[in-house]
Amino acid sequence: MIHFVLLISRQGKVRLTKWYSAYSQKERTKVIRELSGLILTRGPKLCNFVEWRGLRVVYKRYASLYFCMCIDEDDNELEILEIIHHYVEVLDRYFGSVCELDLIYNFHKAYFILDELLIAGELQEPSKRTVARLVAAQDSLVETAKEQTSSITNIIAQAAK
Amino acid sequence: MGSQGGFYQSKEFLDLVKSIGEARSKAEEDRIVLSEIETLKRRISEPDTPKRKMKEYIIRLVYVEMLGHDASFGYIHAVKMTHDDTLLVKRTGYLAVTLFLNEDHDLIILIVNTIQKDLKSDNYLVVCVALNAVCKLINEETIPAVLPQIVELLAHPKEAVRKKAIMALYRFYQKSPSSVSHLVSNFRKRLCDNDPGVMGATLCPLFDLITNDVNSYKDLVISFVSILKQVAERRLPKAYDYHQMPAPFIQIKLLKILALLGSGDKQASENMYTVVGDIFRKCDSSSNIGNAVLYECICCVSSIYPNPKLLESAADAISRFLKSDSHNLKYMGIDALGRLIKISPEIAEQHQLAVIDCLEDPDDTLKRKTFELLYKMTKSTNVEVIVDRMIDYMISINDNHYKTEIASRCVELAEQFAPSNQWFIQTMNKVFEHAGDLVNIKVAHNLMRLIAEGFGEDDNTADSQLRSSAVESYLYILGEPKLPSVFLQVICWVLGEYGTADGKYSASYITGKLCDVAEAYSNDETVKAYAVTALMKIYAFEIAAGRMVDMLPECHSLMEEFLASHSTDLQQRAYELQAVIGLDAHAVESIMPSDASCEDIEVDKALSFLNGYIQESIEKGAQPYIPESERSGMLNISNFRNQDHHEASSHGLRFEAYELPKQTVQARIPPASLASTELVPVPEPVYPRESYQTTTVPSVSSDAASTELKLRLDGVQKKWGRQTHFPSTSTSNSTSQKTVNGITQVDGSNTANSRTRETYDSRKQVEISPEKQKLAASLFGGPSKTEKKSATGHKSSKPSSHMVKSHAPKSSMEVASEKTSPVQQPPDLLDFGEPTVKSTAPSLDPFKDLEGLLEPTTQVSSAVNHSSTAAVTKSPDIMGLYTETPAGAHHKDSDILSGLSNSPMTNMVGGTTTMQVAQSSKSPNLKDSLEKDALVRQMGVTPSSQNPNLFKDLLG
């Protein structure tokens, strides 16, 4: 199970955090501090995994952004690495060659996409197309809704059924 | 779609993000965020904020919280936002609450209603959003509120909804298995869903269910296999392909499940062989995802009933991993190796160099993984090398979490495989010195017990030798400036008990040292208490021996201090000391007998000596005593201890706590039956997890250790209670201190019991032993000498001095021990007991070792061909020897031994040469050392075929 997902920039700035296990706000800050110290200092040729408090953190760097996922000891690290890549591919498809700026300014979009990809700390949808379709459906609904006054939202909801 | 700003945020927000991005320091960032929080606090509570504005505020809140600041003032607004009708706003509200709130937050109860409503929505997107929130927010108490709707949604026409509903149900199962236990069949049903996404999602809960109860799901083996087959044959829609692999994530999940189902089940495993074999063949090992699947295949193969062909494929895959340049693959290779060696230990043989490389690698992750592998491979032959390495690494790191782990591993290995008590004590000293505050206190108690108990044999010389050497080493270590408290306790105890026992040190010297300790660590009450008691013992022994007690001045002042101490414990000890000193020799001897820490203390548990008094009182009309268990409203304490910790860990206690009084009032159920009602979480869990801790600790020894822990806590009674858990101590008089036997058996490979146990194991493990020896040779000059010699000798697992002696059990023991004594004095005394008492056990062992060695030997030596031809010709001989008379192994063995004893000197020479080579191999660069290592390996292995001539060849 994935305990949390972190996106940290090379400078240690947090770009996205998603917690699937319970961590208090205080713990979260501590976790982020500890992990950025651990991961950002690692050389390029080393493993993409680090041991941390009896768990494993799998990370991968894309440009200046580190994608990190924390997993149980008996999970398949290579698979998690691919889940990260899978997420990046979906982001890429959604934003159209994604860059850090997209994520900085539209982090909530990144969250929405992540919610379609992972649920309860597990990969819920291995198909990129399905994820893209779902996110697009939500977006288009949002778009339409925006154009309408809120009074007719119910009609739209029915139409979308 | 969009670049920045394309998503309708205000300029304000963009500026915020930008200014934070440009912040030069953390302080500057914090300042910006704090002012943002102020703005948001003000704005968000303004009435009539337009929804769009509100939505943006909420997103800004998320942003603030993501940066690590507290945004709790806005949580309620996020909750309110989920009530909104528009999906646009609702979605943001849900996103915010799932990010903000944990499942135990007070606001959850406010969202449940909204979630209920949204789950019923006829817009599937609304349902999806609500389901996302369900997975994150619904807690145990609120599960019943949404459960019926979730179950309904399992049949929703939209696959996205079905999938999320499955995951929600799975989440419920994780949180409270009992709440959804009646719905488990739904997972099976959904496995046949015609959408691969839904089917894939079902695998998550099924994996958990199968982990908990394999047998109920054996019938699904065929289904899983056929699904996996279809997936591997690319029958799924193209959309599920990932980097040209057909649905790899689903494959991995399925392989994990198969591994569980096939574990130890030949019939089930046979169904899997074909498909797993297919996947092995089809996997593209050039892509990362291909390797991920391959790795999962290896895990599966090493878990299911072994199949030679698959094991071969797995071994191939592992060697590809290990040979790869990628650290990731090496890491996976090491991990996979650790799994596979359990079934086919011989495969480690060919990868030893890769393993050593990984151990030397600067990458900590890889190094730790390798230590894990070594930990799995440890046995009595290589324990010294491995533990030494671990300790070195332990000293070098700062990460306390891992330090604790590796320290406990060292302790565990040392307890399990220690070749001698001497070594054990030295190892423990090192562990204590460097990680003393991190190891469990019971380890210290273990160590004290070991020193007190000695071998558990009637060999008093060796015991006292052991103690003297312990005393010596502790006196030496006391010179160190700062020692961990736990270690000091051990030191004080040992000095008190045995400091003056051998007459080498005077009482005043030892007491002086103890006073120093008490002064130097004056803020550690426990250490001081240990020191005082140790002082008391020393003085008591002096008095008992009829000598004059002359208290040192510093000791006097120390006593003064303690007599007025705030700690009542210290005070009492000090007064006791004073009192003891005033007594005459005879009295002192009976209160403080020398070396009596292992004596049994008779305790009349039933207090029968009071019977007369009780009788008298009852006759006078006193109330008879009612046993605790029969008194109402109370549960027998002992019952809690027997509780299965599984039950204890179940988390529903607050729920059920209300039911309990009813239960007890209704009928006075005997505690035993209470304990058995597993389904209803009984309130026992509330009690401290004493038993939990005991059960989780794996090794026998630590189990015994926890007994000791309890000893201290609960007094004598308890020891007796635990005694029943130690059937191995068959000879024991079932008294507390005998429990300790459990320990000695495990610690020393010296005792007969453990020896035989090892032999039993050795069939499985010995095959890698040459591997380890070479590893040792390449890594360590010193220990490798030991290893080498043992190889030259008869391959028993004894440390150096043992070796030499056991070469010539027939010729002359005295000569052997004489020879060893200059090398290392204490151990040879330790060994005294061995050849005599245990000659049968070790003689069995080496033979098996030899057998295990034969294969590798021929392999390696033929590859090398020049110097080791002798070995090649020689080894079949032994094989012949063995096969000829497998039954008469015992007999045959002594033949070999006698043959050996002819040339103990050559062996010695051989041993030292290898040591030199090994040492020199350590210094130059890695490549050189590896080459040398290869050389050493030849020598390391060939001697096991008992051809001392080889060394002559090499020496010219």
C-alpha cells in the first residue's frame, strides 16, 4: 500500500502531498523535512529507493521535480517506480508536455488526476485512457456548469447521466 | 489544455504562488504564508462571498496547508463547500476535505450526510467524487451510515463507480473487517466483472483476504491462473498495455495472489507453473516494467511449491539483475536472492562477488538490503564475519531507527549462532557500547544471565574463566568516557557478582571502580542503584571470606549521599549495605552467598505457612478469602496475559466497552470463556501489551529474555508461570533460573542441544557456507583466518582455537590446546568442554558440510584448473567415502578426522597463508581485491576437500 505521495522540487519546495495513511499535520511537516533531506541529497546513479523508518520511499526525478511514494517493505519497488511514471504520463497527456509550472499553478488539477489514479493507497486504474476520459468528463462538466447559472445545474446533472 | 493561469485563478493567487516561488529563504516564505493566512481568515468568513471566489480561497487554503502551515480555521468552509450543488464547487470542497481531514477528525460527522446524499446522485461524476471522499474519510463509526449505498453501487452501470465502490469496501475491510465480513462474497463476484479496471481493483481486497485466510480461496486458483493467462496473452484492451507490456500492474497483483495461494500447496502450485513460466519467457527484461513483473515472478516462484524449471528461470533472472549496471536492479536482485536462497541455497554461490560489491557500494540503500540478505544467510560458520560487518556499519551510521534495527539483528544472530560465549560477550559489548541506549533492556539481562550461567554445563573452570574475562573486559571498557546506561548496569552487576571472584583484583580496586561509575553517572539512578548493590555484594563476599572490610573514603561519601537520597530505592539500598556490613561472617554468607545468582529461590506461593493463622481467624468468625476470579466485576489478570495479541490489536474496543458490564452481570462467565469469544472484541485489549511483545519477538532466546524482563517486573511467581513455555529445558527442575537454559542452548553452539539442531538445519544451509567463507576471506583478514582454517580442518563451525584442536582429537588434545593457548587464551579454555562432551555432534556436522561442499568445490576448481587439480581429484574421493557408507557416517567421520590429524601442522600453514592473501586482498582497489578474492576462493573451497598439499603447491 502507498502511504503517501509527495512532490518536492529540487529546492525542497513542496508541490503536492497526498496522504493515504493517517499523519497529523505535525508529522507531515516532519516527514517532508526528513525525506527531502534524504532524497534530494542522493546522487544520480544510486537506487531510486530509500529506506525510511522501516518503510520504503521510491522516488524518481523528472526535471527539477522529485516524485516520491512511500510504500510498505514488501511492496514491489519497481512497480511503484512505474506507477510514478504512469502518473507523470497521465499528467503529461493532460497538460500537454507537463512542466513544473503547470503543477505549481494547477496543483489542484494534479490532485484530481491523482485521485483517479490512486485510491486508498492502491493503483485503481491502470489504463491511461480511462483516467484521461474521467478527468475530461469532470472538466467538461465543470466548463458547462461555469457557463450556466447555478440554477440550472440540476438539469445539467441530469443531462450528463 | 492549459499553461499557467488557464484555470481561472485570480491574479492575487498567481502572485502568491509566484512570490513563494521566488522566496529566498524559509523565513521569507513563512512570512508570505502567514500574511496570506491572515488575508484568508478575514475574507473567508465574510458573508456572501461568491462561490467562485470561495472556491479559490479553499484552493489557497490547500496551498497554505501543503506548505506546512495550519489552515484549520478554514476546514469548516471546505466542509460547507461539499454541500454545494454544482459539481465544480463540490469537487473542490471534497478535494479540500480529503486533504485536510483525517478520518478521526470531528468534522467528519458533518460530511457524512452530504456523502450519503451524493452517493445517491444520478450523476455518476458526483458519485465518483463522493466515493473518493468515502475512501479517505469514513471511519469505523460511520461505516454503517454509507455501507448499504456502497453495496448498491457495486452494481452501478458505470465501471468507474463500481471500481471506486470496490475500493471503498476494501477500505472498510481494512478499517474494520467485522463490519463488512458478510459482504466479502461481493469481491469474488466482482472478480468476474467485464471491465478489466474493476477486475483489477478487486484484486486488492482479494489479496488482503487471501493473506488472512488462504484456505477459503483455494478454489479461485484456477480463475486467477486463467485471468493471468489471458492478460499475458494480450486479451485485454490495448488501453491497458503499458510500455508494450500487457496490463503489467494487473499481472503483478495476480502474481502476488498466486504466490500466497501456492505457498506450501503442491496441487495449487502445479496449476501455476505453466503460466508463470510463460511470463518469465515473455517478460521484456530491457524495460523497467518488464523487470518489475520478472521480480514478482521470482517472488512467486520462491513462494509456491518449488519447481526446478521455474527456479532455474528465477535464478537466471536474478543473475541478470545482479549483473546489471542499474542500482535499482541490483537492489531487486539482492532482494530476490534473499527470497530464493530459502529454497535453493546454492544459487548464492555464483553471486557472491556481486553480493560483496553491493555490500561495499556507497549507496546506503543497497548496502542495507545486502545486510538483510546476509542476515538471512547467517549461520554458525559465518556469523562472526557477518556480525562484525554489521557492527561496523552500525557504528558508522546516525540513523537511529536503522541503528536499532541492525543492533537487534546483531543480538539476535549472536544469540542464535554464537560460536563461543567469549565471542558472544565481546560482540554484546560492542553492540552495547555503540547502540546501548537503543537495544532492549532484556538483551542486557540475557547477557548477565549468560555470564552467571556459563555453559549450562558442569564445567566450572570454563565458567569462571569466562567471568574473569568478562570482568577484565569491563574494567577495561570503564575507561571509556561515556557509556550507555544499559551497558553500565551490566558492568556493575558483573563486577559486583564476579569482580573479586578469581582473586585477581582486590575488593578495594573493584569498589573504587564502582564508586567512580556511581559518581560519573550521578544523574542516572538505575546505574547508581546497580552500583550500590554491586558494592554490597563485594563487601558481603569480603566479610564472608573472613577479611576485614575497609570502606574507601569515596565509598563512604557516596553512601552518605545515598542515605539522604531523594530516591527511596537508592536509600533503601544504601541502608541495606550499611546493615550488611555490620553483620558477622556467618550471617552475611547466608544472606549474600557468593555466586548464587542462579540458585533457586523457594517461594511458597500458596503461603501455606499461614494456614494455621487463617484457620484460627476463620474460627473466630472472619470472612474466608474469595479468589479474585470469583469476585464479580473483575477479570482474572492472568487471563489478559494469555490473550492472543491478535485480539488485542483489534481496534474496536471503545465500541464494545459498553457491552461488557451487561455480560458480566448477566452471568458470571468464567474468564476463560470470555477470552474465547473472539468475534466480540472483548475489553482486554485495553490492557498493556505485555503478551503482545513477547509473542512478536521471534527467537526462542528473546522469548526467554522477556521472561527475564518479567522476572524483574513481577517477581518470582511469574517466572514459574512462564516456565511451561520451555519444553526444551526438559532437564530443568522447573525453577525460574532453569528457564535460562533456553538461552544457553541457543547462545552457544557449544551445548549439545543446539549442536544437533544446527546439524539438522545444516542440510538446508550448508551449501552456501563456502560462499560465505570466501566472502569472509575477501572482506576480513582476521576472521577469514578462522574461516579458512575451519575449511582446512573438517569444516566444523568452531572458531579458530576450536579448529586446531578438533583436527587432532585423537592424536593429542593437550598438544592442541597448548598450541592454541598462545594465540588466544580464554577461548581454549572455553573449548575444553567440547571435544569430550560433544564429540558426536560435531562429527556429524562436518560430514554434512562436506557433502554440501562437494558440488561447489568441483565446480570452482575445474573452472580454475591449474593449482587446484589436486582438489578435483580429491573431492570425488570423499564423495565416494560418503556414499559408500552413508549409514555409518559416524564411523567414517572419525576416519577422516584421524587422517587429518596426521597433518595438523600443514593445515596451520595453509591457514596462515590464506590469511595473508586475504589480508593483502583487502588493501588495494576493488578490482584487485576481487581478483585476489577469486584466488582465495579457490583456496577457501579446496581445503574442504582436505588436501593440504594444495597449499604446498601454492607456496612453491
